[in-house]
Amino acid sequence: MRNTMLGLAALALALAACQSAPEAPQPALEPASNPAAIPPQPAAVSPGSAIMDQSVTITPPAKNVPTRYAAFSGIWAGRLDGTYEAKLAVQSVSSNGAVAVTYAWGNLGDNNPGEAAGSGKIAGTTLKLRRLPNGADITFKMAPDGTLAGTYALAGQTYTGTFVRQ
């Protein structure tokens, strides 16, 4: 019996030696107090939205570009017929009114969202783009309030809308 008791005591000591000390509780993580420290989350984009490539850049017009032409420079967004999203980036404007652009559209009739690089020409207060690869003809007229009145014509359909600078 004494041997059994000594064996159980030895077993208890061996088990105790194998156990590790309990870990100290970890402090709870606090939310970041600086909003700038939280990485921005991408904005939710609905299917069929007009999405412009983030690499599109705007070159500010040179000093010799007339003010009436320079006013077109920048990124513009609007809705055609109040429904269809579109974006226009007037990337560069020259002193003779020639422009380099990128145009992005959302779902529009039978067209899926897309983007096209192009060029055009400003005459007076109207910017006329060269025909896009999808066959669309697009014009923008500068309104007195600084918005653009856009007209998009494709396959016998014409869509209009107001675009504002972003």
C-alpha cells in the first residue's frame, strides 16, 4: 500500500512539472483613435456604374490656353437621362482647343460599362469628341453656371445630361 501511495505521489509531481503556468490575460485591443490610421475602404460600386481608371491624370492647362478652353479641364461626372452614369476626364487642353480625354460610361441601353480614350476639339463653348470606338458621338456645352450639358448619341438613340466637375 505504501508503494502505491508513493507511486501516486510521484505521478502527481510529474504531472505538476509538465504543466505550464497560466498565461496572463491579454489587454483588449482598443480602436484606433486616429481616423487617419485606419486604411480607407473602397467605396461600394453598384453594378453597371461608370468606372474610370485610377491612373487617368489631368495636366493643368498652360498659361497660353484661353480661359474659355481651360474651363473644360478636369474630371466631370453626370447622369444621362437622369439614369445612366458617365464620367469625362479632359486630360489636356491645348491653346488651339484640341483636347485629350477619357470617357467612361455605365450601363447604357445595350452597352455594358466601359471606358475609351479619345480626343476632341473645343469651338466656342462646345467640346465635340471624335467618334468613340463603340460608335458614340458625344458633345459637351459649357453652361453659364460652370456645368457641362452632355449629349451622347449612339445607334439612333440620344441621351442628355448635366455633368459637374469632381
